[in-house]
Amino acid sequence: QVQLAETGGGTVQAGGSLRLSCVASGRPLGDYSLAWFRQAPGKDRDFVAAISRAGDGTYYAAAVEGRFTVSRDNVKNIMTLEMDSLKPEDTAVYYCAAEEVRRAPSLSIATMAPYLIRSWGPGTQVTVSS
């Protein structure tokens, strides 16, 4: 399995921006469909954004559409999440997730239940103050 590690979390004021990165090791990132999820205290882990294997397709949760941008570099083995116009309700631990393309073709990782996705990073805290 691929190993994932997120960086870039922190505290920012409402309206600000943050950039998260997910660095992969152990397997080529190009073998995987990728996504970002987030989990606020006391809530379920929710889908945020997904990107296809080649990076030519993306899909976003309605709550972040137009404010967040997901991208990937399969040569550098990195996925990023640019977060703009942040709101207090974006506060959560953000996780990157990967599933083999044969199990999650195209953008289907976006609709997979989190417990079915086999590779996760440890998460990074994002706090947006009002």
C-alpha cells in the first residue's frame, strides 16, 4: 500500500487561504485515485474533493465548490488542496485518501464510504477563526 502524509495545516482567519499537501511514498501515486476528506469534532468524516488518476477530472463537495482547488503531480508524488475564502465551518482535521484505480476508477472515490478506502494519511488540523 501507498503511505500518505499531509502537511500545511494551521490556523487562519476567516477569508484567508491555506495550502495542504499530501506526499506519497512506497508506491507510484499514478496507480491511485485520490481525494481529500475532513472530519470536524463529533462529526463524520466527509468528502471534500477528488481528482482522477491523470489529474484531468476533479469533483468537489458543494460546501467547498468554487473555493477549493485540488491538483496532483504524479512525478513528484504530491497532491495539493488550495483552500481560499476559508470559513469557520471549514475547521476540521483534513485527510488525504488513496484507492487503487482498479477499485476506484475515475472519480468514484468521491462516493466511497470512508471505511472502504484503504490508504489514509494521519491528518492535519485546519482551524479557521472568525
